[in-house]
Amino acid sequence: MVHAVTEFAIETKGLTRNFGSFCALDHLNLQIPSQCIFGLLGPNGAGKTTLIKMLTTLLAPSSGAATVAGFDVVSQPVEVRRRIGYVPQMLSADGALTAIENLTLSASLYGLRGAVRKQRIDDALQFSGLMAAADHLVKTYSGGMIRRLEIAQATLHQPEILVLDEPTIGLDPVARRTVWDRLKALKASTGMTILITTHDMEEADFLCDELAILHQGQLGVIGAPAMLKQQIGPEATLSDVFVAHSGVTLEEGGHYSDIRLTRGTAKRLG
Ligand SMILES: Nc1ncnc2c1ncn2[C@@H]1O[C@H](COP(=O)(O)OP(=O)(O)O)[C@@H](O)[C@H]1O
Ligand SMILES: [Mg+2]
């Protein structure tokens, strides 16, 4: 496979996306180094998913540019897609199939066959701690097992870059931890660049080598978690960092529409 010569795994220049008159992502300039776990931290409505969708070639930018693994997302989408794995926010594994069936389906979509396919699937099951449950229907899995399966599915073709949108949302602390361990192990064993979005400070702090704070479509600050905290003060947490750079707390940071949405959901759930 041809690798483009590039210093950064992902680079955006003035990347912008409007929905009608609303600007969801506003002239974003971002450089994500290779072989790190990079976190995009921001409240609901910050523009995280909009950015991820443009980087994974699922949504067209309104203006500006982005390269992923050195390839332009608009003019070279096929090259980009060959080099990325993507775990969307919504569940993507099929509950009516077993783990092996889900993995076989993904492997086939990536063009893997025969002995190579079998070996990759075996390795993925082993590495994800899903060997014992490999023949069980995924609808019987816990949330953490499903996420680990989805990560396995998204990495069967050994991508250079793995993109995960809110990978641990809705998981209990133990399950969350197994997903974090899996991502750290992936980076250590393959040197894969991993981009995650999150609004979970603990996750960003534990997992990310570097992070960027996104607020209302704009980049607040970028750096290593320890460095960002140090800049604020000796006892500072990432929450303090977020407040210092956005002027609001992470909870307050959502747009009105998202707050309304959350409240609507809360009302429906009683
Ligand atoms: N297809 C769309 N049409 C209109 N507005 C959208 C659309 N997608 C996202 N938005 C708006 O763009 C903003 C950013 O959304 P999103 O990228 O999903 O944020 P995040 O993932 O950080 O929660 C939100 O205010 C959202 O309502
Ligand atoms: Mg989102």
C-alpha cells in the first residue's frame, strides 16, 4: 500500500461545516501527530461528530480542507477510507449475529479472505477477550463486550488510523475500563493513531496523550493533559482547563437545542 509522506496523521486547515445559517464547525486548524491517542473533548453540540464525519468522508466540508493519512478527504476519499477504521457513536454491530459472524462480515467488506481472514478474526477475538463468547449472539453481550467487538471489526484491515465517536458513552465504569485498556493495547502493539471524541474528563485524562478542547465549533486549546492542567495551576483538573478555555463548564457548554433534546429525553423517561 502506498503511504503518503506526512508528519501528521490528520491535519485540517480552515475546516468549516455549516448547516443552513448555523456554523457547526468554524475554520478549524488542527494537527494530530501520528501514533498517539488524541482526544477531542467538548460538550454536546460542540461539533465533534460533525468533524469526525468529515474526516471519515461521510460528510462534505462547507469550506476548508483536511488530510487523513496524507490524503485529501474530498478529492481522495477512497484512499482515506482504506486507511481508517471507524467506530460510530451509534451501535454498529449486529445483535442478531454472533461475534464471529459480525467479524466475518466486516472482514469480507475489507476484501479479506481465506486463511488470512481466519487468522485476523482469531487474533481479534483473542485480543478483545471475546474468544469464549465468540459463538454467542451479540444481543446477549454486555455494552463493554459490544464496544470491544466493534473496535475489533473496525481494525481487521489494520488501519493506520482508528476513529471512535464517544466510545464509552453509556458504559459502566468496569466496562469503560476494558475499552480503555483495549485502546491502549492497540496503540502499544500496532502504533496505530487513535482519535476519540468524548465529553468525559476522566476518559480524556486517562487515555489521551494529547487533547483538543472544542467548544461551539471552535478550537479552545490543544496539548497534553498534564501540560494543560499545569498551565492553570497546581491542583487543576481537566474540568478547570475546560472552564478556563471556554468560559463555561462542560455541562453548561451544550447548545440550547441539545439541552432541549436532553430534557425532552429525560421527560420521556420519566
Ligand atoms: N444534520 C444536521 N442538521 C442541522 N444541524 C446539525 C446537523 N448535524 C449537527 N447539527 C448541529 O451542529 C452542532 C454540532 O453537532 P455535533 O457535531 O453532533 O456535536 P457533538 O458531536 O459535539 O455533540 C449541534 O448544534 C447540532 O445540533
Ligand atoms: Mg457527537
